[in-house]
Amino acid sequence: QVHLVESGGARVQTGGSLRLSCAASGPIDNIAVMRWYRQAPGKEREFVAFTMNGGSVNYADAVKGRFTVSRDTAKRTVYLQMNDLKPEDTGVYYCNADPWGWGKDETWGQGTQVTVSS
């Protein structure tokens, strides 16, 4: 199992941009799915985006067109580029590694805080 560390969270104004990073302790080439989730205060954790090791990506409807997920296997890092940020994007963002694609042996990072002020 890889250890994940997220970084890049900050406080920004509406319309701003951030790039989150998720650094893995080991190779991510063969990890089937790497996902980003977020959790707003008082709400449940929700899916944001994923990248599959075959290259497929997908996004939650709320972030489509604004967020871009990417995987750099050489750097063992997954990124989440977030543009045109809105106050509703505020929350703790978590990285998830799902080696098999169906939850077995998955791991989570500790999260990074994103705050978007209006």
C-alpha cells in the first residue's frame, strides 16, 4: 500500500485557481484508480475526480469544465488543477489510491484544506 500526502490547499478568492498535489510513497503506474474527494463542513465526503492507469478521467458534474485531474507516474504524483473556484468548492480535499479499482487495499491521504472566499 502506498502512503499518500496531499498539498497545495490554501485560501483563495472566488474565481481563483489552485493546484493540489498528491504525492505517493511508491510507484503509481499500476494503481488502477486514483481519486480526489472533498468534504465540506457538515457534509459527507463527495467524489470530485478520478484518473485511471489507462488514461481515462472523470469528474463530478459540479466541477466539470473547471477542474483537471492528471497523473505523473515519474513523479509518483497525482494533481488536481482547480480553476474558477467558487465558495461551494470549500472543503478538505482527499486523495485516494485504489489499486484494483474496487476498493480492496485502498489508501487515503490526510487531506488538504481549500477555502474559497466570496
